[in-house]
Amino acid sequence: ALEFDNLSATLPGATQSRDDEQTSLVAEYAVTWQERVAASLSARRDDNDRFDDATTVRAAASYVLPAGGTRLHASYGEGITNPNFFELFGFLPDSFVGNPDLQPESSRGWDVGIEQSLLGGRALVDLTWFSADLEDEIVTVFLPSFDSTVENQTGTSERRGVELTAEARLGGRWHLRGSYTYLDATDPDGARELRRPRHSGSANLNYAFLGGRGNVNLGALFNGSQRDSEFVSATPASVVTLDDYTLVNLAVSLAVTDRVEVFVRGENLLDEDYTEVFGYAAPGAAGYLGVRARL
């Protein structure tokens, strides 16, 4: 059972109390055979008070070839996401209007890939092709009064792409990992989806020392150019292209005792000037120093 209470001393229309109830049952079966075959099948039943009941399934399987260190893998999944209370009933009636007629979002997707072990098991490369469709996507729209609300988008949003990941153990203390993703995400009208870069990737180098008590981690995150709504000086339907950016982070930690660890962390070390959402500044370079203790 979920409850939502919103109180406002200055906006009486914002004061409201709502409730909802959802009961879910999940069943899963998994099997492995001779360390070569692995498979799983799961199903979920959602009994909703406000929305139609729904059943979703997920299946996954992998197979290791007899020789060569090659593993084939695939999966299929479905999902349902119910609207939240803010989307249904709003929270600031003078600027945002809730939509109690919203329906849940539904998705289905699959992926197939091949994983290859190299250098006697010290390195691993995986290439995966994926596809996902989203129906009844909940999107923000602007009313003639300049208020905003949400509605279910008509049609299917499609996401297609490939992901390449690689990792390697460079000696006993060094570990290198990298990934790259190409994503083609489109709205039902064929336009590129907002805030979905075509190209993204990451690289991570980790070094352990003092028998694993100390750790140094250097990471880089790349986010390609992407489109976003331009609502400051144009109409809500206008879009703008946000530049690509790369962030470099560094973290060092040391376990002083079995229960106490000290750490220092630096984020956006190159002080990259970037934007994730149009009109909102992103953090610059930052440093953190702290202690973790387990009691």
C-alpha cells in the first residue's frame, strides 16, 4: 500500500491525500549444466488497485563453447512502470498539472552477444547487440497557459544499439576495464530522443597495493553530443544540441584497520565545462576527504 500526502500553507489546492495498492508475485527458475549451459526464466504478476493487472516475463540463457573460451548469451524481458503520484496528481497546481488518466509505461527488449576470453583468461571482450521498445511513454507537455503536465505518448519509442566491453588483469595488482555504446534512440515520429547520446563510453584503471588494503582508481567517462529541449528563449517544441564532454575522476583509499578506512576523491579533475540538462550548470572540479568506519 502506498500513500501520498501533500500539504501547502499558501496553496490550498495543493493539499491532497491519495493512496494506492499493488500486490506482486514473482516466480523464478534457474538451471546450470556442466558449467557450460545456464538458463533462467522468471514471471511477475502485478495486481493493481488503480491500473489494469499485468503479467511480465524474463528469460536469459548462455552457452560456453567446448573450446576457445567463447560464450554466447541472450536475454528477453518485459516490464511495466506505473505512473507516480506526482505525475498523477501534481504538486504545484500553479505551474504543473497532474494527469489522473495516465496509463503505465510498458517495455519489451532483447539482447544477443558473444563473449571471448583472451590471453589465457587474463582478458575478456564482450560484444552485445540490444533492442528495446517503449510504449505509452510518459512525457512532459506544455499547455497554452504555459503550465506543464504529462501524458502518454502515442506510438512506440525505439532504442537499438551495440555495446562493446573489455577488461584485462595487468599483473596481479592492475585491472583495466573499458566500454563503448552506440545508441540509436528515436521517438514515435522518428526524431532522435532527447538526452540520449549516440556515443558514450568509459575507461577505468584500478591499482591495488599493500595486499589489497590500499586502492587507486582512475576513471574517465565520455558522453557524446545529445539533443535537449530549449525552453528558455524559444517554444517548448524547440531543441538544442548539447556538446559532448569527458569527465576524469580519481579515488584513493587505504584501510587503516579492519574497520576504519580513509579516502580521498577528486571529481571532474580537468574542470570540464559541460551541460547534462539545458539551462542547468553542472558541477566543476571537486575534492573530497573522508573516513569510513564499520561499527
